Amino acid sequence: MSTADFFDEQTDQSAVKSEIVAKYFWAWATVMKSRVKNHGNKIAYIDLYSGPGIYRDGSKSTPIKVLESTINDASLKNILLTVFNDADPEKVKSLQRAVSQIPDIQTLVNQPIYLNRIVDDDFTDLFDRISMPTFYFLDPWGYKGLSLKLIGSAIHSWGCECIIFFNYNRISISLNNRKVIEHMDALFGKARAEALRKKCEALSVYEKESVIVSAISEALKEAGAQFTLEFPFKDIKGKHTSHYLIFATKNQHGHKIMKDIMARASSTRIQGVPSLDFNPAAKRQRSLSEYSQPIDELAGELLDDFAGQTF
């Protein structure tokens, strides 16, 4: 699927991804707007791969949802700065048109800033100079421009948090592709990427996924994140992971809020326990949870296996 085809109709996966980002942005902004007096009384939202704003079927993408929620908050619309970037000039123009049609968009004190730049390390210098709390959404079509250095500079200051689109399918295929070795090294760190290449050669598909996701989580923590959360999206058949949303933060409260949001976005629940993933096949298949009670079984096994013991 090309990027042009992608924006024809919003998929269920894209809708859930946008919902998670928009809901967390609102929660983050609600907390930050009461704590920014010592930071110029400003907060920011930066989207480096913003897209055209509206799908051809009329569905709203994340930038539109963020701006609409901001307009509806009397205090937030006075302090929020928004920056939208896309390397495709036509998508930037489309987003500008879509934003201009939002009711009361002119009431924002700070009108959106639009950039038409390829994402590279020049953005790192820009992020390093930002001193206000900033929420970043990094959602590349593949992985070009996404680097550990960029993410580290994004979350370096107080109140700065980041959600990253991690295209697991393409990254797992590209890890051992020497033609894109620089991109993989930039994303994982050179030493970690090289170790991954060697380790993944002898692993099964499912073992490989666990190792790669653990590696990016470790890399993000080295870059400054104290907490990470990974929310996987399965392909249309529900058998393989296509991509992840990965949340990086230094704040334990933010970690809890995001976990709650991801739990509510989960495709299934077994005895009230969320799957913490999105699987489109779950809508078409009858869940095994209708026939079994695995939590009850686990409780019984724990009582039997650890009877009389203290941990």
C-alpha cells in the first residue's frame, strides 16, 4: 500500500492509533496547563509526520482531533503551540485546508505552524532548544528519519513526552538489510543494532519480535525515558504484529494514564483483563474467553502450587 492509498480510507488500526494519541494528549495537556507558570505559561504539540489532516472518506486524523479538543478548552487554547510537519508539500497544503475549516479555529491564540521538511538530525537541534513542556508524535510511514538521537532530544526536558509509531513489520525485515544499515543503527544505536542482527538469526518469528521490542525499549531508556509502554497492532488476519505504538516518558503518573488509555483501546478482555493490543480479527472470531475462565484457573493453580509458602 502506498501513502496515497493509505489516506483513502481510515482503517480500524489507524482509528485506534489516533484515538490513543488524542486521548493521551488531552490528559497530558490537562495536567500541564496547571503547572507551566515557570515555563513561560506555554505548552506545545509537535507532529513531524502529520499527513493531510482528513482522509478521503472524511475521517479526521490526529492533528484535527488535537486542535478540536484544544479549541473546546478555554484555558488550553491560550497556551498551546502546535507544529505540524510533513515532507510532502501536498499533504501540508491539505492539512492547512482541513485546519482552516475547523469551527472557531481563529480563536486559538497561537495559530498552527506548518513545516515542509524531511525529518533528519536538524530537528534534534531544534528540540534541544525547546524549554516548554512538549508532547511529540512521531509517526513515519516506515522508519526514515526516526532515530534514537531524535527521540532523546524530544524527551530531554521536564514535561516532554513522546509517542512513536514503530513499524515492526518493516523494521524486522530491514534489520539485516545492509542497504539501510545506517537507519537501523540510528534507531537502535550501532552496538545494539549489530548485536540484534546476530541474535535474531537463530530465533523464531515470535522470539524475534520479543527481542526487537525489548531492544527498542532498552534504547529509549538509555535515551532518557524512565518508563515505556508498547501497544501492538496485529495484521488483518490477527496472526502477526504489523506495528507498535511506543510511549516514552520520565513520569510515572503519565505512564499510568497511558496504560489506562491503552487498556480501554484493547480489542479484547478476558475476565476484565485487557489484552493491551489491537487485533482486528478479534471482531470476527469468537473469543476463547467465552468458553473458559483462565484467571480463575490461574488462581486455583497458585493456591495449589504455593500452598503454605510465603514470598
